[in-house]
Amino acid sequence: MQIYTVSQLSNYIKTLLNEDLYLRDIWVTGEVSSLSSPSSGHRYFNFKDNDSEIRAVMFRGNTANGADNLIDGSQVNIEGYVSYYEVRGQIQLYARSVMPVGAGELSVEFEKLRSQLQAEGLFDPSRKRPIPVYPKKIGIVTSASGAVIHDIITTLEARYPLTEIVFCPSSVQGDEAPVEIADGIKILQQIPGVEVIIVGRGGGSSEDLWAFNTEIVARAIYASQVPIVSAVGHETDTTIADYVADVRAATPTAAATICTPDKNILEQEINSFLFRSANATLTSINEAESLVSFFLEKMKNYLPDIDVQRQKVDDILERVNLSLQSFLQIQKEKTKTQISALSTLNPEAVLKRGYAIVTTQNATPIMSTKSITTGSIVKTRLQDGEFESKVL
């Protein structure tokens, strides 16, 4: 006959409970009683119904997930796991999140999926990737109708017109939306050169935004080889997609701002660089001129006091001075030419020379007459504004 210690028995019971897959992640509904909130920040209470009762605890690290709903006599739903507390010989319910009864099936489903994906590491900050500073190509997954796509494209073109936009239209609500959003992410990351993808939609109710709270969209974002910026709803809306994405933007317009540098700031930086470069060049030339003058004066002091030699020295000095002045003038002209050439690279300068940018109504650049048909409406952008035309 084998005899066990109390500790051995307790460890065995705890192991059985911890290895039970059903008890690792479970939702339980009941009434809170005998609530205790010590200075440690943990919450201890009894959880019961008409027939049974179990001891429960919510540790301080989880209290942000609904601990305020723990009130004596309140009916709540608890998501957590069951284990054994050896010190007191108790089976306990360990709460990860608490929701009031009647909070709604969507909220319960949201919390359940959020807890599952968080446990799997999909929200881990260490896997978040930085957004490229100067993206050459940006992908967008959103609805083809509505203001969102217009706002994003307008902001991108205003801030950084050098980037190329690749749009993959998708429904953003309804039964088909999750699959279409996930497929859009997969398609865009396979297009060569796409460096960041914006996924989002405008504001709406919880039901309207629900496509971005689905597991298929979350896993598509997690599996993406390209950084994802989520831009769902308004600043107060938070979805599962926001948790998984590399960067969460408060609005679609904010997402476009996050993904691009400001061309006006870039222009200021370039001008500042040119100014510093020109000053540095002129300083170097002046220092060289001073050094040459110093040595020439020094050479004069060591020459023999002979008129012919002095005349030769004067001739040499004159030639050197002329050569130096010519060199300085050439360098100054080169500097001015470089500054002028860089200024012509400014997209606004191109428009000022009489050129125009022609796009579709959706702001897609028209590169060939084959891209338009009779009756098409096109936009023409000039240096002082833009206007629409109809192709005849």
C-alpha cells in the first residue's frame, strides 16, 4: 500500500484540474458575495447560484478587465480558469475578465476572442513592426464607396505625392466582409513593392464594426508579411483588429498621416541642407584663400631684394590671384546651379511651369489615353487649383 503526503495529494489534484482543457478557459455566470478588496489590489469573493458556491479570485493584473463589475449581490459573467489552492485546500475560480449579465452576446464574444488571441500572443508588442518612413507603395483595404477611401487618398497625395497607392476594395460590414477583408490583405502583401497596408472603415455601431472583431481578420493581420495600420471607426472605437495591427490609428485620415511624411517639412529640411552646404563650401573657400595669402606674404619676406626678382614675384602673385578669383567664381556658380536644380524637383514647381496632373474622380492618375473613355469625368490639377472635365 502506497501512502501519500497531503502535499502530494494536493499537487495531484491541482495537476488534474490544470490539465483539464475544459477548465482552462471557461465562462461562468452567478452572483458575487463576500467581496474583499485588500491593499494588494487583488479581489477575493464567493461566486454562487441557488444550489452551489465556489471561491473566486481576480488578481491585480486582470482587474482592468471589468473588476468594477464585482459588487456584492451583482449578477455577472466571469471568464477564467479553475485550479486548486493547496494552502487552503480549495478549488477556486480564477477570473480573467468580468462582465455584467445582460452585457450582450457580442460583448461576451468579443471578450472571449480577445482573451484567446491575447493568450496566443497575437497582441504581443514585441512583434509590432515599424512603419517605413518614406513608403514607395501603400496598400488600402476598405469600401470603394463612402468618404473613407477619398479621405485617405486625399491625405496621402497632399502629404507625400511620391507614393503609389494600391487600392483593394472590400465590403466592410455584413456576412461577406470578414473574408473579403482578409483576402484583400493577402492580395496586397503579394504585390511587389507594397510596404504598408491601411485596413479600415468609418464609424458605426458595434454591429457595423463587427467584421473587424472576427478571428479571420485578426489572423490575416497577424500573418501579414507587410506592416498593417488599422483605422476602424472613431477614436473611441477599439476592435480586435486594432489589438493585432502593428499600429492603430484613431481615424482613417490619421492612418494616412501616420504612413507618410509631410512634403512641406521635407522641403524645409532640403532647403536647410542646401543653405548649410552652401555656407560650408564658401567657408572652406575663404579659409583656403586666407591660407594661400598667408604663404604668399611669407614667401615675399624670404625673396632676395632684387628688382627683377620682385617683379617676377609680382607677376606670379597676379596670376595666382586671377586664378584664385576665377576658381572662386566657378565654385559659386556651381553652388547656385545645384540649388536651382534641386528646386526644380519640387512637384509644385512642375505645376508652376505650366504642367498639369490629370486624374480620375477617384484621384487615380491617368497615364494614357487608353485609361479613359468617352463620357469619363476627369480632374485636372494646376498650380492654383483644379477643375473637372468630361471627355467627348
